[in-house]
Amino acid sequence: MMILAALIEGGNAFVMMPAVTLGANALPDELITHGTAVITTVRQILGSAGVTVATLILSNVTHQQQLEGVRFAMARITGYRMGS
């Protein structure tokens, strides 16, 4: 999983730099600083949103798995046996 994440982020670095450069080159000289500020701000906001969404998904999955473990433990304690 870590290797896949490293490959994705490595590819992201190779894509973002030319994209930002092309975007900045499309602007008039007096607007390049503002364009760079907008790109940086949007990247930070979307990066934070991505971390938030990933955290919510992982928390939800972990919570569901914990509930399944509790249900299994309660079934064993109360004597429920599957297939017996």
C-alpha cells in the first residue's frame, strides 16, 4: 500500500509542476503572482479536504469493523454457534 501511495504521489509531482507552470505562463506578467497565490491556496484547501475525507472513511470503516468484532464476541459469550 505504501509503495502504491509513493508511486501516486511521485506521479503527482511530475504532473503538478508543469501544470502550474503552464497556468502561470498563460497569465499576463502582472497577474502571475496572483495566479500562483490562487493555485497554492486552492491546492492547500483541496489537500486538507482530501485528508478530511480519508480520515472520515477510515474512521467509519474502523468503527464498523469494531462493531462486527463486538457482535462476534457477544455471540460467542451467549453461546450462539453457526453451523452446529
